[in-house]
Amino acid sequence: MHADDNVAIVANDGGLPPGTVLADGLVLREAVPQAHKVALRDIAAGGDVLRYGVPIGRAKEAIAAGRWVHERLLDMPAARTLDGLPMATGAGVVQPPLEGLSFQGYRNADGSVGTRNLLAITQTVQCVAGVVGIAAERIRRELLPQYPNVDGVVALEHGYGCGVAIDAPDAVIPIRTLRNIARNPNFGGEVLVVSLGCEKLQPQRLLPPGSIPLMNGGADEPDVVCLQDDAHVGFQSMVDGIVARARVHLARLDARRRETVPASELVVGVQCGGSDAFSGVTANPAVGYCTDLLVRAGATVMFSETTEVRDGIAQLTARAATPEVAQAMVREMAWYDAYLQRGSVDRSANTTPGNKAGGLSNIVEKAMGSIVKSGSAPIVGVVPPGERATQRGLLYAATPASDFICGTLQLAAGMNLHVFTTGRGTPYGLEACPVVKVATRSELARRWHDLMDVNAGRIADGEQTIEEAGWEMLRLLLAVASGERTWAERWKLHNQLVLFNPAPVT
Ligand code: CA
């Protein structure tokens, strides 16, 4: 990965047996599994193990060239402090604009653009989720056939709304997350809310006047069905009430048509999950190249996953477009450091057992592979958790690395297209937004042929360059944004929304 590296990973399916002679004459002293590291040179005890040109650990013992370098041989370097970072040094690469790229999207009244035309049902509290789920099933079965331009119904179920410390300072995060998800561009400005009635998160607290301008055909206020309303006599009446309100929104959504819009209307969230040592070699560099293309086309790209980029903070603050952006990044990381410390988090708990089986020794190595999804452009803004992005270009959306929480927060930030890379394999999907899944290895892409949308393993196989993979990804993203369905959409595969609630539960 870098000229200074003293380890490299085995790309071959199934790994390599002892005695294998590599192209430069190095002989493997033991079996090395696929994606795992082999020492290219003798490394002294206490010496730096270098991958991506950075020390990912110190050797616990002398490691001879040709040995398997696994996590048990490495001491993890300490986390870098947030002091004395290089701030906005001009490290971001500004490339010429890319003109003429477009897709077919749904233009919304607020100027945003949807890649899907979905009816969302916002819920103030988990208590209503069962009733809303049944109503949504009825809407799908009975109403959707009458509104063929509507792609689906999304019941925005979550665990929040009551039994929580709603006035705690950090409660602002889950509340604004729910508010901003209701505004997601894929929901066409139609906001239907189902409330229980007695919950802490009252509809007017979730969506105060003016919080979502131009919603509901200009009505500028949410359409609320309250289950405890005296008008509802029994369960059937509640379901009927929701279905009746859904008709009004479906009629407006159904009248919409896709139109040609510039690629600058894309708001792409990039994420990884179930990573392996290939992630930073194939899928993430291809995504990074595509990120640069999207930024050149004027689009918004958000990268996230605070705990998985924390060890690369110096690269990120250097790439910030301004000192203010670098400061905002440091602020978010410091907040997260404190949050983790409050919970006595062990830094070695990320990586997962699967990451380790996939050759990732520790969080430093994982972070170096994760961060390349962000490409090389200057970082022009920071989106705090649950906030909506308000500018174009490359943004750091501060979120946990949890796949579901990151996806949920990127939806709140206004994401209309999601790119997700995986090496171990996960069937991840979101109901509110198409998810393009990228495999890091050809073996995974073959085995999960009807789940993976892109095989970046071809880069390691020598069949494709990172540049070719990045361009191909861009073309696929424009097609998916225009309505082409992903594998997850074809199977109706999706995960739940999971809110980030750092505040206490009562
Ligand atoms: Ca993740």
C-alpha cells in the first residue's frame, strides 16, 4: 500500500500455504490466510509495523520476513491526542469540475431532490409502532396499487419518545434526528405523524412550527393522527384513521414525476461495515475515487464513523478547507472521546472478531482503510449528529460507526443515496434510501451474488484499476439514483432505524 510498508496482505482466495515463493523471492514461513499480513522484511522486537505508510503497531517479538503478522504479535499505538493537529494546511486536492452529469430525480418544493418517491409515517413514540406497522401493511396492500408512481411506504419505527430524559442536553440529538428524517428528500415533503397522546415527545415538540417549511403541499404543518383521540373507538378505528390520512399524501406523491436534475443534487452517504484488510485496498479506495468524482460534479458526499476515523484525525484536520472546519472536526471528536470515556470504553473493542479474522489487527489499521472512502478533496463542512447538511461538497457527518446508527444519522443529514462497503459480508439495507453494496473481495461477491451490487475485488485480482472501478461506481450510482433497484431493494431487505441517544433513559 505504501513504499515504506514492511507488511503486505495475501490477496489469494483461501490464503497461501507455507513454502509459497512470492514474486520477489520471499518465502512464506507459515500459512497466511487471505487478507492477512505477511512480513516483507525482518522486523525487530519493538519495531514499527508499517501499513499504509503509518505504524499500525509495534512488534511484541522479533518477526522474521515471511511470517504471518496477526494482531497477537502487535501492540497497538496509543490514540493521538487532539492537541497540536495540523489545521487546514491545504492538504485537500482541488480538482477541476465535472460538467454534464445528471440523473432522473424527484424535485421537492424545498429544492432538495429525491431518488425515491416514498410515503413516510413519522412516529413520536415506540408505543404506536405496532398499530402503524399494521396500517402500513394495509396501505401497501390496498392503496399502493392505486398510486403506481409511489415506490413504497416506510413506517419510521424507533425506540424513542417516552421513558427518556427528554430535557437532558444530549436529548437534542435523537429529537433532531427524528425531525430531520421526516424531511428526508425521498419523502417528497409529505409529513404524516402518528402520536399516542400521552408521550413525552409531543408532536409539537418533535415538529415545532416552521421546523419543516413547505411540507404537505404548502400546508406547512404536520398531519397528525393521535391514537388516544376520543374519536378512535377501538383498534380498527385507529388503523382506518391512519389509512384515510395516507390517501391524501399518496395522491400528492403519485402526481410527481422524475425529471432530469444535475448530479450535484446527490447527497451520498458512504459507510463500511464488516470490514476486512481488503477494505482499504479495493472497495474503499474505489469509493474514495468515486467520492472525488461526485465532489467534482458538485454533489454532497458525507463520510462518518467517528471511532473508525479517529486514528486518522491528523489527515482529516489537514484536509479541512478552513481552520473553522478543522476546529469543528476536533470538537466532534473531543465530544465523542468524552462520551466513550464516560462509558469506560476499551479502545481495543473495535475491531470485531470478524474484522480480526479478516486480517485487521486493530483500530489503527482499520481507520487507515476506512478513511480512504473520503477521497482526497478538501473537507468543507461538519454535520453534528442528527443535523441536516446545508452545503455541498465533502462533509464529515459525525456519527458512531454502528452501521444502523450511522445510516440513520446520514438519513437525517439528508442522504438520498447510500454506498456501503463490506469485506466479511453484511446484508445491510435501508427502507428509506437505496443502498449500493460494494464487496471488497471477489470470493464474497461470488458467494453473495444476489446481495452485492459491486465487486471491487476485481482490483485485487488485477482485472480493474481503482480509477476504472470509481468511474463504474459513479455510473451505477447515477442509474440507481434514477430508479434502478439495488439488490437489497429487489429483496425488500432492510434494517431498522436506530437512533443515537447519548442521553439517559428513565
Ligand atoms: Ca459502519
